[in-house]
Amino acid sequence: MAAPAHDPSTTAPALRPATLAVTVGRPPHDPDQPLNVPITMTSTYGATGDLEYGRFGNPTWSAFEETLGALEGGRALAFSSGMAAVTTILDLVGTGGSVIAPRHAYNGSVGALADAESRGRLRATLVDTTDTAAVVAALRGDEDVALLWLESPTNPALEIADIPALCAAARELGIRVVVDNTFATPLLQQPLALGADIVVHSATKYIAGHSDVLMGAIVVADDEVYGALKGRRDLAGAVPGPFETWLALRGLRTLHVRLERAAANAVELARRLADHPAVAEVRYPGFGAIVAPVLAGGADAGDFLVRATSLWVHATSLGGVESTFERRRRWKVEPATIPEGLVRLSVGIEDVEDLWTDLKQALDRIDA
């Protein structure tokens, strides 16, 4: 009798995140198959199939979505930008509904809430999400709350919320929870596993990782929510280009390697910054690659620092292989509760000694 065919799915162990990032969303391992999913450049498809039109789907999107979904533990949708993803999620809130959000958060997200509120679409309440009791009280104090929006760590204050506790409280009240996981990435935090309903990413940042792609993504566990969000994407047309998606997928393949190096650099820089007399405070949550020193000299010191280096790039984005920084209060929309001297560092993968030498020579010239 012939031996039964081996079914690898019955014995294969669950793959770890680094392996998923490299292997998911690839063509089958057949002779003459490419290792990478090709870029599918089309606006339309032959009729009566599953796709029909370019706004409804693309094989390049599918490969990216499958990979990110596997890392986050849900189903992913690719969007043309992080803000396209953010505003699509806010469309789930009915007219007159309320959203609870962090007082310190990405100013694009806070701006989208303010814009919707100014048009009578919804009401937004900004709270200190590090204060779990205060957030729960806000959830219970407004019967119209439809969405709890979280960032952990927050941008740029790097504050941490108790995601499991807040998700549990929201679930009891029938309130959906969204977590912006851009800073942590799915390698350091998986909000769906902590009880969140929706995860949002600016894929422009760590996921694509090379400062050459503008893209966003949403990941959900619930099929009904997935259908609603995909329906909004189809109607609004907030879809990414195939080439951008291919680049983002290529970046995602090396996320674990890039993040490991950048985070190791960040830990060391946070330690050294804390010992420098020009630095009053160092904000670093203990993971990831964003560090936020607060300079004792305030705005003038921060403005000097970003002008006085050669390796560090003064730029507003983050998550690329190169190290960038900026004084966040240079933006008028940044809350007054963010210190004037806070400089957000996006630590890259360069040699940490070179990064520190460049920072230190500038810090040494600041009159604290």
C-alpha cells in the first residue's frame, strides 16, 4: 500500500513574525514561478470575474494585504495614504456620533476629527489616554460614543495606553476600538490580539521603510467591518497604485531587520541623551525606534539642534532607514501641552556611533 501523501499543514509549526514577513504573499514554489508577485498594471479586467475593475482589487494589493494581515492577525486593506485610511475609519461613525481620542496624537488624525466636528458630522473628545480611569469615564459619560481611537505610543509624546483594559471597557459598552499601530508596527504590538477592533497604519513609515512611498493600511478581524471598510474604499476610490504597493511589500519583507537595528540604536541614544546636560528629559517607551528628548533650552535649543547636524535630516516624516528629526512645536497645530523643546527623533539604521557623534557635537554647542 502506498504511503499517504504528507500534508504539511498538519505538522508545520506556526511561523514567527520575521518568517511571515518574508514568506507570505508570494507565488507558489513551482518551476519557473517568480519569487516575487509581479506588479499588475491595469485599470480593468475581463468581465464576469471577481475583480472587474481596477478600483475594486489588484493582485499586487492582495499580496501586500495578505502579508500585513498575517502579521497583524486579521484581514488588511491597502489605501492611498495613512490619512485615507484614517478618514475611511471615521466614516463608520454615524452623524452625531462621538469619538474619544488621545489629546496627543498624530496631528493629521486630530485634524480630521476637528474637520468632521466643524461640519457637524461627529463630536470629538480628546483625553489623556495614559489615564485609564479618565478614558473609561469618558466612554461611560457619553451615550453617543461610537469609537475609541488610541495611539500607543502616542505621536509625539510617546505615551503608553493600557490597550487591553481600554478595549475591555469599550467592549462592555459596545464601542469599537481603533489603534494606530504605526510607531510600534505589528512586530512589537498586535492590537487585535489585545482586544482592538481595527488597526490602522501609515504604511509610509516603517512598513515601506525607505521614505519613497505614500500609503496606508487598515487591518480588522471582523468580516462585517472589513466589508464596510472595503465598500467605503471602493466608493471613495482611496486606492494605492500597484507600484507603490509593490514597493511597500518589498519594504515589509525587511521590516524585522530594519526595526531590530533601529531600535537597538534608539535604546543606546536614549541612554546617552539622558546624560547630556542640554537635555532636560528623554521620552522613550522602552521599545521601537522613536526617541523624544526635551531640550532644556526650549524652542531655541531645538531649532539650533535640527540645523547643526550633518547626518540627521530635518524632516517631518519618520520610519525610514535614515535618521530624521524635528522640533514638533514648529507646527502650529501641535498641542500646547507638547514641550517647546521636544525634538522627535526617528532613529535609522546607520552606525550608532556616527549618529551620536553628530548629535553630541550639536548638543555640546547649545547654551542650556
